[in-house]
Amino acid sequence: MRKLSLHWKILIAMIVGVAWALFSESLASDSFNIIAFNIAWLTPFGDIFLKLLKLIAVPLVLFSIIKGVSGLSNLSDLGKMGSRTVLLYLTTTFFSVSLGLLLVNQIGPGNGFDFNINNFEEDTKVVSMQQQVDVSATDSPLRFLVDMVPDNIFLALGDNKAMLQIIFFALFFGTVLILIEPMKKKYIDDLIDSLNDVFLKMVDIVIRYSPFFIFCLLAGNLSELSSESQGGVLDIVTGLALYTLVVLLGLLIMLLCVYPLLMRFFMKKFSYQKFFKGIAPAQILAFSTSSSAATLPVTMDCVNKNLGVPNRVSSFVLPIGATINMDGTSLYQCVAVVFLAQILGVDLAFSTQLLIALTAVLASIGSAAIPSAGLFMMVVVLGVTPIDPMYIAIILPVDRILDMCRTVINVTGDATVSSIVASFEDEN
């Protein structure tokens, strides 16, 4: 019997998890609450899975970047790879925000939409509290440059939201290793190499059992959502269907058109089927976890083994991409802000929309690679418009499914750029 590939096992686990949640909802009774059983006995395994991935992600980012940078022969190699990586990430983000603004203006999902915002008072309070926390921390569009320099690397390592600081330290550490005489840094190189191998082996072990964890993750979370739902969510999703379709259309164009065209333009050899088959496990995991950081170990494994990207390239490009490359998030933010303006009757000038696009790019750089981080970063984007951030509550009901979809685009963009950078390195 032919052995199933990992991405098929994960996909089957997702389908079974959703089916089990729906089955549990239909069988729930006073004598035995199977939904409560799912929440109590399945959700913990899903939480363990996410914690394991995040546990591995931080040290893997640290040691893989140090290894990738220190393995370069000189600083000119680092400068070339770094400039190409950042330029390509900015290029894909530019395409995403431009596409989002084009679609939402042409289709106009919020035009003529009568929305009753009084139903969202409780959600508004939550968003307003988050706004008070975020706005003060983002008083300058260049604030992320200050925030990316850690004052204590050990505290940064214990904070999942400090990934930019960890990357900065790893780049700095790896760059200094290049400047040290080879004989003096030999033992450090060997130690970093060994630690990197240890965490890569952890990835293999966790991913081997990922289908079971993903089943628990979906079954438990869906059961919890079902227990809290009052029936109004479905009505809201129906009313926001066109907005959702616009976002999904933009994400699909990025996935099926923009990324393949970029690879065909920059790479001599490109196979559409090989690329998407190779990154399928990472895409499916990104969809189920909604976290680029949690998916990073799998993304690195896919591009190395399936796409043939050298480890010295993937270990440098992918961790940076998981933090600063948020194509799907940027597109979503642009569409969401203009959509809110449309339903509230706010006329946004072309110059304002350009400012929205620029702010979305900067916000995506500082956005944590964790579930739903882009939703609250939208407070920053709304700051350049006359729209009160309290109205974010309007789009909260459909954010979760869009968060899952845009994370797939973020991860695909990372894999695209790493493949292109690798092709440049092969030519040298």
C-alpha cells in the first residue's frame, strides 16, 4: 500500500477534525455533553502542538540565522543576499497592497451596505482597549527600527513577540563571527551547527505526529466556538460575504499569479507543480495554525528538501520573511480599511489610500507572526484615516477564517523569495 504524504495526512486530519466537531454538536445532550468533552480532552493537545512549534521556532531562528550568516565567506556576500532578500520582500508586499486597493475600489464591497454597528458594542470595547495599548507604542512610522534593537537578548528570547530583536541579534552575532579569525571561531561554529541540528531533529519529531495534533486543534477549537455561538455569527458572515470574497480573490491572485510570475521572471527553471507540491505541508499547516512563526520550521524543511533551496539560504531568508514579509496581511489590511470607509460613507482620497498602503507595509514589518496579530495592527493603519478604530469590531466575525487564509499567502511568499534568492546564489 502506498504511503500517504505528510500534507495528505494533515489534510485528512483537518477534515476529520471539522467533521468530528459538527458530529459532536449534533449529538450533544443533557446526559452527555460531548462538546465539553472535546474542549476538555482535545483542546489541550492542540495547545501543546502550538507551544511545541513556538518553542522550536525561536531557537531555530536564532541558530539558523547565525549559522547562515557566519557561513558566508565575507561581508560582501552577506550584503548581496541581504539586499536581495529585503528588496524581493518589499516587491511582493508592494504587489499585495496595490492589488488589495485595486480590488476593493473596483468591486466596492461596502458600497450601499447598511450595517448596524450597535450590535458590536462589546467587541468595540475590546478593540478600544487594544488601541490604547498599541497606539502609544507606534507613535512613529519608524518605531519598529527602535524596537528591533534589544536591550537584553535573554529577555527577548523569552518573548515570542520579540522576533525582530532576535533576528537583529542573530544577524549581528553572525556578522561578527565573519570578522573573527577562522581558527578562533571554530568551536563556536561547531557549537552553533550542532545546536541547529538538534532543533531541526525536534522539527522532524513534532511534524511526524502533527496530523494527530491538528485533529485535536481543530476539533477542540471548533467545539469551543460552537458552545459560545448564539447564532448571530452566521448572519454577520452572510452580510460580510462580499468583503470576504474580495479578500479571498486578492489572496488567490497573489498565490496563483503573482508569485509564479515572479519566479518565472527571475528563475531559469521553474515548475509550477513542483513548487506548490513541495510547499503544500507548510501551506496546510499555516492554514490550520494561522501563524507564520509556528509554521517556520516546516517551511524551512519543505524548501530545503522539496525545492532544493540550500540551507545557508533558507536559514537566512525564511526567518526574516516570517517576521517582515506579511503579503497576505498587508492586502487584507488595505481591503479592510477601505471597506470600513465604504460602509461608513467616508470618502478616501487617492493620496490617503497611498498613505494607507505605505502604513500597511510598515505595520506588516512590525507585526508579530502570531494568529490575528494583523487585526490589531490595523489600528495603526486606521490612524492615517478619519475612521475611528472602534469600527474594527464590524469585521471581527470573519477575521479568523481570513487570518488562516492570509497566513498561507505569507508563508508562500517566504518560500517564493527564498527560491529566487537561491537561484541568484547558484549563478554566482
